[in-house]
Amino acid sequence: MRVRWDDDGSEEDVTITWTTTFMPRGSMRHQALVDPDTLIARLEGDPTSVFMQVLREYGTPMTAVTIKEKFSNLGLDMEIVDRAWKRAQVKLRTQENVAVSGLKYRWKGSKGKTAAGESADSPEGEVASAEKPGTQQPMPEESSESPGATIDSSAQPEQAPGSAEMAAEDSPQEPAAKEAGGPLVDTSVSLAEAIAAVLGDEPVPDLSVYATKPLTTGCRLGELGDARIDRLLASVHEEERPHAVALLAALPCPSKTIDARGLTEVPASTLQGVLVASTAELREESGGPDSSAAAGWLLQRAGDLPLAPQLLPAFIGLAAAVATDPGKDELAVLERAAHALYGWLTRMAREECEAVLPEALARIAVELPLTVRGGRAALLAAVGRLWPERVADEVWWRDVTLTALADCATGVLGRVTAQPAVAERVIAPLMARELARITSRVRLASLLALPHEFVASLPAEGVANAFRRVAVDDPLVDSWVGALTETSRVAQLKDEVDLVQAELQRAHGRADQAEKEAHDLAVRCEQLEKLLRQQHERSVGMRAAQERQMQIDAVRALADLAAEVEELAVSGATPEVLVERVRVLVSDQELEAIGQAGAESSFDSEVHEPLVGAPQAGETVTVLRPGYRWRSQEETLLSRALVSLARP
């Protein structure tokens, strides 16, 4: 491309590369580059028209954050932009050519004219960013002189039909000027192409080369500076920008661009992938020397996010990888990560933490010192709330001193040290070990002044032995021990022991007498039992004889009845006489007939049993065979009368 310089009219040929920026004359980017003071004055005087110009030039729906980001990429002071947005936001919603949907703003009119009066769609209105070799391009905030170049259209390459862009090249001789100019790339490229361009990788690799090694990628990008980072973000497709920000979160150094915008717009799944890949890279030890630093900055930036349960396992995994043989810088990173985890875990229910492995948290905790406001105490408090059955495990308390634990027990670990399991498995061994080493009154006093759950674990005999050890070299404690073990008290105790022993002898005598009486009672009881058994046997015999006599009487009555019936039958008695005689005989045995064969009666289910049919209560039935009751001491139904429905 033939370029004619405005300042002296000289011309030169430049090569179009990826660093060349295309812009229409009068566009927002062109104005920010050649006359930033005028643009700032427009923002302060008529901010609504400036924001409408941004919507018109980009043409895609944008949120307030995205709109402000465009001005940040242009290198403007964000405080000025924020003030202008607050003034223009309400008016912007009322503009006829601006459509508002939820939180997004979109230009719905024609592109029209730019602020400089040229058509934003006109190729004649375009210029290209360029820098004259050997000269310093002024920063937008330092000069309003135009560093742009006039393009000799006769030397210009043929444009594609409908193209609205022309080009010139950032001077390769002055890389400092290129960075000072801020993000200049206006055409969108893929993320892999953009990263390869700023890193100088040829040919362009697949994005997975950068994505699977985010720590190495972050270390390489960290050498570029904020200006080129801004250019990188501005050059990628809008939908790939969150992926770029997620990779840039591993920059091993402060970054105004990344740290100011944060990771709130990065999808959790995208950041999760970067965290998992970073963990694998760190464990494989395949990263560069700054990989640990990059992992630390990634943890720090991810830890500043609001509660994100989806990120927890990946975040913990990376922190556990950093906790492998950490140095001083890594310990500081782990402290911040532990506090971030405490903030997340204390706002979650246990069922929300099913994917979290307490063992991974333990690998982080054991590398940190236990202090009142430290990350280890915070993690222990969170574990004690979510997994109380695990907090007494030895792994959590490795290298913990009694002093540090007692200090934390009065603060965030109060609920943890109050648990019986922790008192038994953690506090008691530490207290016993300390008690065995005590040889001075000061140390003994400090031990006894610890919280209640600590002192309660001390064995009484161990405390007495500690007092005796201290009393050897401390007269004051010796006097205490003497007062506690005075001779008169010992003598009194001996007398009391003698009395107890005498009473014990008397008790033994009473016990022997009671044993003898118990033996006599046992013999008497055996005799009574034998007598009772004999009486029982006699009563059983009498009852059997009575039952035998009753059977004989019953059979005799039956024999009399049979003989009487046979006699009457032989003598030719009529059935009526036979029946009457039988009834007289059975009445002598207190038997009462129920009905009479052939007679009709009202059906009663208590004394009648139907042979045919199912008569209802009170219905007329014919007695087929009479039943009998026995009226002895009490009335007993021996058999029901057989009946059938009476014929009509």
C-alpha cells in the first residue's frame, strides 16, 4: 500500500499485516486516535450522541459493560466514561433509533454519518493507522495532532466488492509506539489466531495447544503488557472473548485489563476447564519456571468470584496441586484460596458439596500454619460444619501445636474444639504431652488457664504428678502440696479406713447368718414342694375316678333308653307312644327337646340348623329332627334341631 504522510507529504510503501488497523475517517476509533481531547469533550458535553455512535458503528446488541469496554479499549479514562454513562443512560433508552431489550442496547436505524460528517459505510471516508518510520506516534492523551496517513488510492490494492476497509501497517521499527496506541485491531479473528499473532507462533496452532497448557500460555502472554493484551481481546470474536479472558486469568503478574474487568462474565464451565487443565499441567510438571506463579494468580482471580458450586472441585484441585511442596509465595496464595473456600463452603449446604473431597481440602490445610485468622483455621471451621464426623481425623491436625490450637479455640474453631471426638483424639494427646513436660509453676499455670474443654481432658493423677515435679524446685508449690497432703488428714483417713474395715467384718458375719437362714428356708421349701406334689397326685386320681363314674352313669342312662325303646318296639307301641316314652326318659337326665319332628316353627339360628335352604330369622320352617338342651347347673346346647323351609 502506498502511504502519503500528512506532516511532510512524503510517500512510502508499507506491507499490510495482521497488526494493521482499518477504520473509517471520523469513526470513534479514528477520533480516539487522532483527536482524543475532542472525544472526551463530546463525552462530557453530549454523552448520549457518543454512545449512540458506538451502537451505530458496532451494530450488535451490547450491555452497558460491553459498551464501556469499547471505550476502555480506546484508552479513555473509565471514570469519565462512567460519569458520561450515568448521564446518558436514561436518554439513551428514549432514542428512536435505539432498541432496548432487557440489559442490552442495539442500534436499529441506518448507519448514517459519523461525527466527522463522513459516511460510516463509505470507502472514501476510511483511513488506516500507520506510523512514519523513525518518528514517535503521539499518545491520544498527549496530542490532538493527526498521526494518520493519507492513502494514495492509485497504489491501493483492489478491494473486494462491498468492502469498506483500507489498511496501513503499524511500524515494526517502533514496537513501543504500537503498544502506546492501545488496541488497534478492529477486525475479528479466532482466538487461536489472535494468540498466535501476539506470540509470533507460525503456523497458527490449534486452540487446544494453548487451552491444554493454560499456565504456559499465561506465562507467555504475561510478557506482552496491558496494551497488547487489550489489543488481543479486541481482536477476537465476541463469542470467544470470555474464553480469552479465562486464559488470561493465568497471567503471572498484575494486569489492569484482566484485574479490572474480573472473571464475572466468564461462564463457569469455561473457567472450570481452565482450572482443570492448569491442575493437570502443574501435576505433570510440564510448565515453565513461572507455572506456579501463574497458578497462584489464577487461583487468586477465581477466588474473587461469587459463590460458584460448579467451580469448587476444580478450584480445590488446583489449590491442592499448588500445595505440593509450596514455597513462600505459594503459601500466600494458599492462604487466600483457603479463605475463599471458607466463604464458599459456609454458604453451602452439605448436599451441595457432594463433589467436594475433604481429602483434597486436607492437602491444602496441612501446608498452612494454624493461626487465629489464617486459612487453615477457616478451612477447619468449614469442615467441622459440613463434615463433623471427619474433622477429628489426624490428617487435619498434623504439626499443630497446643498453643496455636488454644488460641484458635477462642475464635473461629470454638465449635470444632468443643466436639467430643476432637477433645478425645486431638486435644487430650496434646495436653497429656504438654503436662508430662511441665517443670515450672508458670507453665503449669498457663496450662490450667486454657479453655474448659482443654483442661477437662487432663487426668487427675497426671496433674498431681506435675505439681510434685514443680514442688521439687519451687518452695511455694511445695507448701501447696504439703497443705493438700497434711499428716493429720492422712491419720484421720486411716482411722476412717479402720472403721470401714470393722464394719466390713460385721457385715461378713451378717452375711454368713443370712446364708444359713437361706439354706434352712431352701430345705423347708423343698419339703413343702414334695407335699404339694403328693396332694396334686391324689387330686388327679380323685378327678379321674369322678370322670369314670360320670361316664358310667351316662352309659347306664343310654342303656336304659335303648332297652326301653326296644321293649316298646317289640310290644308294638305306636310311634307317638314311643316318642313320648323316650322324651320322658331323657327328661330324667335333665334333657329338653328343641322342637318336634314334623312340627313347624319360626326359624332361630341359635337353636335351628337348616338342612336345605337358607331361611331368614322368623321365617316358618319344618323340624326334621329335634335338638336338645341339657339343663344341669347351667343350660348347655347339645345339638341344634335340623330344619327345612316349610312347603307353601
